[in-house]
Amino acid sequence: MSIQNKIKNFVKKKNLNPMNNRKKVGIILFATSIGLFFLFAFRLTYIVAVGKVAGTSLSEKTAALYQGSSVVKAKRGAILDRNGEVIAEDATSYSLYAILSKTYLGEDNKKLYAQQKDFSVLAQIIADNTELSKEEALTYLNKGVHDDGSVQFQVEFGNKGKNITLEQRQKIEADLKKNKVAGLYFEGHPARIYPNGVFASHFIGYTSLADAKDDSKGLVGKMGLEESYNDVLSGKDGKIEYEKDVNGNPLPGTVADEKKAVDGKDIYTTLDVRIQSKLESLLDPVVEEYKPKNLTAVLMKAKTGEILAMSQRPSFNPETKAGLGGEDGTWQNLLVESQFEPGSTMKVFTTAAAIQEGKFNPNATFTYPTGGYPLEDRKVNDHDFGAVGPLTFRQALSWSSNVGMLTLEQNMDQSGGVWKSYLEKLGFGKSTNSGLMGEIAGNLPGDNWVDRAMSSFGQAVDVTNFQMMQAFTAIANDGSMTKPQFISKVVDPNTGKQEVTQTEKVGQPVFSTQTASDVRTYMIDTVEDPNYGIAYDIYKVPGYHVAAKTGTAQITGEDGYMKGLTDYTYSVVEMVPADNPEYILYLTMQKPQSYSNKALAEIANPLMQKVMMDDSDTEATTTDAAK
């Protein structure tokens, strides 16, 4: 049988014909369709019930497509002086842009986009309120319209359309309303202004963007109050959720949820803008004339410890950053981050300790050893090498005798450790806990008798400006020591709640009232005794006695004390009025290129004259008001 016949017999046997084949294929296709239907129905039911596909939430995906959110930046708290004058505050700058998309509609389909028929009016508004000319503004607007009539969603206006102030923004918005046109909008950028320029800059600090590539993350404090109190000033950002179109742009009037921002708290410092400004203006000419390595100044209310003015040179402008860092600049707040040997201003405390210990007779004289006072391998001399002749212990303070102070310290320390215990009571060797970043503790003299002896005239002991100011209050306040304060109050603008800083007494009275009073009396001799006053007729405030003490301290270098002609820390402390001090002023100057004993008086005299004159004017006004 041939192969062909075999195939025909197989087909007949299986009943394979076109009609039967179609029926079989139809049955298979129908069964497959039913199976797929039930499979898709089950899958759809599952998706609807569970709301997820491959572990991905469909509702979240939908929200991501049609819902958006934006951060509402909290306003950084302001820094102000004691009277509410602004020292630092937020001042958002803006970038101008125009929305051209016809999809940008408000309620009732109100057109919120810039219409082409209004371009001329909009350009004129821009020209009236920015550096852009009308022609420039029109060029930017027309660039957003394509040849085929389609438009970009929005256009911006280049560099001249940036750094728009709040005042400019308000004027543009007012002009839009007046001309009944729309389409111009603003994007805010965080900024911080310091209207006084160089103004206690290392104490106040400055801010910078938290992320230089993303200004939406806001500002963060750097240095001074801005850094130390960053959490207090920063506040907490809010959030707005809204619907958006297919292009990702917010739809007007569709805010679904809003979490309000909590603005930062305002810090009122103890500074007085008038006095601080006067101090800053006095420092610059002195720096220009004497060219010191650095210069510091602190003025404080004696009774409360409130600092009315403080500054240093070198300094910088916190808004422009000019003067910050570099060869001639410094990142340090010298008042708390730098330690130095104070020199003869320490003799105020040596004298007080000797009086308190009963080791001081103001009228007794002491012997000046031939060649100087021997201390192990060295000899200590006075600035005049004893040429003035015999001195009483009272005159030892006003004439600033190192030998006199050494004698007092040795008389006190016959049993050992007495003088050093006073240094500890006065707060030296430990932080004042000011709250400012980077504050250091300084160093007490070593336990050997040479260091203790040298510390009696301000060498071999390292201090900070804040430590000295705190210790001086023990003399000015009749023995009671007060902590320096630089914050008057913190105010929460959200609630109106105020946290007022209270005067803080630190430790028990260090000296008796009589001891402190006697020391101030002897300090007057420094400026009023024509024979034994080392600063006679240099530091003065008309109408008041001034309790003062000057200092000239050697500076330690790599190979011991420096030998240069002006390699010293020059300083002066004043307490005014001497009988019942209201103010303490402390000035230091390190390593000037030239020096005169009147250099620091060029700052002290006009500053204290202003302070006392302002006090007199205030008292007179108060008296007149009471009549």
C-alpha cells in the first residue's frame, strides 16, 4: 500500500474533516476565553480588595500623581538689643516669575496666568519696580510663547528678576491688583540681615544655608548666638498638601491639609544699640593708629552682670562676611575662646585677698631688693626697677609694683595655698558657663611656689575676658560675685510667653564689703595720685571718681616670654562711679605695632562719658516725669 493510501485511511478512521476540526478549535478557544475571564476577574477583585499590585500601593501611586506638598518655612527668630532694636532678622529675598500656562486657573475658572494681551501691562509693572526695563521684561515674556501658539508653563526674568525685596514684592502685587491683571508670582529664598554691620559680630554670629545646593532647607547658625541658640531661633517648618495637574504644577484653591509653621523665638540681648555703636566707632581709629594683633572691649552693668556692649578686632560683617577668616581675621570669639596672662589687673585681687586675710597694712612700706625679687632662677623687677623709692602697700597697687604684690602673696602663703584658693573662689580655672560655643576654662597657676608667686601680678595664670569680668564684680559689688549675662529675655511670638533672665550670683561673697570698698578706694589713686598713680590723669569721667587698674603682661612665645618692644597684652579695668559702681569696663590690646599709655583711654574716656551722660539724662527725665 502506498503512503498516500495510508494517509487517506488514517483520516477516514479518525473522522478528520474540516467541519470537525473547526468545532474542536472553537471548543478550545471558548474554554480558554472562559478561563482567562475568570482569571482576570479574580485578579481584578484582588486588586480592588487589597489595593496593591506587586506590593505597590495604588492609592499611594495615585496620590503621588495628583497630590503634591510643599514645606512652609518657619521664620527664624530675631536677635534684638535690650530695647527691642533689631540686630539680626529674617528678610526673605524673592525671585520673580510669570506663569503662562492656560491650565493655571482658580475657583470658577478664574484666569490666574499671564495672558498675552496683558504682557505690555505686566512688563510695565515689572519695569516700575525692578531693575528690568519694560523691553527686557517683554522679551522674557514673549520667549515663553512658541511659534505654534503653545506656551511654556512659566518664565523667569534672569538675574535682574532675583533678590527682590519684600517691599518690591508688595508694590508689584499692589500694581497687579490695581490694573486687574494676574500672572506674576514670587519664589522666596531664605536670607538674614544684620542692619548694623560690624556690631558685636563674634558674639552675635552669622548664618549660612544648611545646604548650599538647596535653599529650601533654610538657614543654620554659625558662631555666636546664632549657633549656640540655633534650636531656639530656628522654629519648626510647616507643610501644605494640595492637588496638582498632570505637569506636576499646583492647582489653585486645592489645599487639602495644612500644618502651620512654628516660628522661632526672638532673643533680646542685654546689649544697648546706642552704646554698642559708640564702642564700635571708637575701636576702629585705635586699630588704625596702633595696629594691634587684637583688641577686646566689654562694658557691663556691675549690679546685674548685664553686658551692654562688647566687641573685638579683628571683626567682620555678618551679612557680607567681609573680614571673616583670612590672614587678618579670626574665627574665635576672643572673649570666651582665647586665654591670656592678664598682668597687673590681677593685682586688684591680690590686694583684696591680702586685706581679707589680715595681711595688708596700707601705710606699711616694703623693701625693694637690690637687683629685684629673687624667684628661683630669675629675678622679678618693677617697671621702674625701684627708682620711685620706698612704697607703701597702698601705693604698690596704684604704682603697679610687682615686688609689692609678691611680698603680699608670700605673706599670705606662709601656710601655703591661700592665694590660689582665692583664685579658685573668683572662678579662674573653670568656665563661666556662658552658653557660648567654644568657651575655655583657662589655667590656674601650677602648684609650685614660683607659679603661685608670679600669678600675684598676673603672670603664670591664664584667664578669659569673661572670667575677668565675673571676678571684677566681686570688687564692684562689695564682695558678691555676679555671672556675666548677655540675654535679657527670650520671647515666643507664637504664644507671647517670655523667659526673662535673672541676675545670677555665683558662689558665696568672696570679700567683705569693707575689703571691696578699700580696694576701690586704692584703685582711685591709679588715676588721681600725681606721684604714685601709674595712669595719673589718663582715665577720667567728668564729675565722677574712677576706680581703675592698668595692666602690662608679657606674652608667652615658643621660647618663653617674647622680648619685642610691644610684645605685651595691655589692659585696663574701670569701675564707675568708684564709691558705688554702676559699670565695669575692661579693655585689652595685644601686640600693637606701636603703643602709647593713652591708647586705651581713647576708647575708655569717650565711651564712659557717654554712658554716664546718658544715665544723667535718664535720671533727669524720670525726675521731671515724676513732678
